[in-house]
Amino acid sequence: MHRLRAQVFGSRLGWDVEITAEEERDEYDRLGPIYILEIDATDRVAGCVRLLPAIGPTMLRQTFPQLLREGRREVPPGMIESSRFCVDTYLEAGRGGGQLHQARLTMFGGIIEWWTASG
């Protein structure tokens, strides 16, 4: 998962992210997030997303406050922030005829399933 994030956010998108030993991690990974992973038929991580409670430190609040009106937002309990959503778009399997890779759709479904199961 962290290698895929390094490939997507560091190499492909060219973001200024910290990469160590070919893996991308940040301070939000130390906060006990939930990870949703899409694993392909060869046991490779085809996609991933990180979920954090929105009431604690989040990327939106800490890293991108300029995106919030007045630099902050009140959030209800139970709200989550998803971040570091990425898919290995070089994988041929799962492309089909649509524009979105199947892994993206599966991960969106995984987020909803996790959220529903978590109450």
C-alpha cells in the first residue's frame, strides 16, 4: 500500500511527499487509521484509501485549511475523512469498457460497506 502511494503521489503526480525505502507515509498514518485495500488476483495492492475520524487531526483541517471556509469546519461525530485514495492505473485487469478502473468502484463500495458496518 505504501509503495503504491509512493508511485502515485510521488512519481506519477509529483507531489512533495516523504518517501523512504520506496514507501510513502505521513503523520496521519500514525493516528490509527482504517485502510481500505483493493487486492488483485495476484495479491498485489491495486488500490488503497485511508479513513480517519474527522473529529481529530485530518488532512483537510491540518494540511489544507485554505479549502475550508474560515479555515475550519465543525464536524458531527461519526464523520470520516478519506485521504490518500489511489489506484494502480497501470493494471490492465479491471479496466473494462468504462472510464473508471474497477478498483476505484470497488474501493468506493468498500468505504460504504465499512461505514455501514461501523454504525
